[in-house]
Amino acid sequence: MHRALRYIAPLFLAAAIAAPLSVVAAAAPQDANVQIRVYDKDHRDYHNWDDHEDRAYRGFLTERHETYREYNRQNHKTQRAYWNWRHEHPDHD
């Protein structure tokens, strides 16, 4: 009996110490509306890339008569041109 307690007690102690650590280490769910956050170097601000921003980006490409290509696959020159265009065409909610 004493021999069994000698092995079981440390297991319970380890579980009691590890349980709060696993709860703290769990990742918090990300806001469902924000998919990606993009930094605009020229204007020194962040933009949340969501469905609304994607529609604006598609409008930018349409205005320039370009075919759709994912933003993160565009070259830096086109990305900079988009953010300049975006700041000239703000949302009117």
C-alpha cells in the first residue's frame, strides 16, 4: 500500500501542476472577421484583410484592367500601388 502511494502521489502532483499550464498555453481563437493583418509601410498603418478588403482589392485590379491574382502573390510594387490607391479611395460606410 505504501509502495503504491509512493508512485501515485507524484503523478497526482505533476498533473496538478501541469493542468493550469496547459490551459494558459492554449491559443485563443482569432476574431472571425479578421483573417490577415497587413502592414502598409508607406502609410505606416495596419489593414485587416477581410472580405471587405478583398472586394476593394478586386475593384483596384478591375480599374487597372488586370486579372485577379492573390494579394500576397503580387510583387511589392503592385502591393504598394494598391495601398496608395486604397488610401485615395476610402470606404464610405
